[in-house]
Amino acid sequence: MQVLVRDNNVDQALRALKKKLQREGVFREMKMHDFYEKPSQKRAREKAESVRRVRKLARKKALRESGVVAVARGR
């Protein structure tokens, strides 16, 4: 992964790098490797992630087909 530093602005380059790492899921991956995860817990987590992904895609598809404008939820 590469980030260009423009005009000696290291802070801006660091922010860009962090954003790229976040998008790639590197931080989440590092956090998952902090502790041992039992195989049964891993299977349950992966299944839950899969279900979440499928439901999200179905929700997006339903919104697209109905023609309703999606409203962003604040977190």
C-alpha cells in the first residue's frame, strides 16, 4: 500500500493511509488476531457475518426495485 506525501504534509498522508487501511479491513483483522478464537466461535462469527451480508444485499435490492430513495441512518 502506498500513500504520497505532498508538500511535506505528513499528517494528511497519515490520515489517507489510515483511511485506506480501514477500508481494507486491516485494523479489524489485527484485532481478531489479538486473542485465540475457538473454531466453533469462528464458524458462528463467519455465519453471522454471512447472514448480515445477505440481508444487507436483499435490503439494497428491495430498495432499488421499489424506487424508494434510501435515507441514511446516523450512527
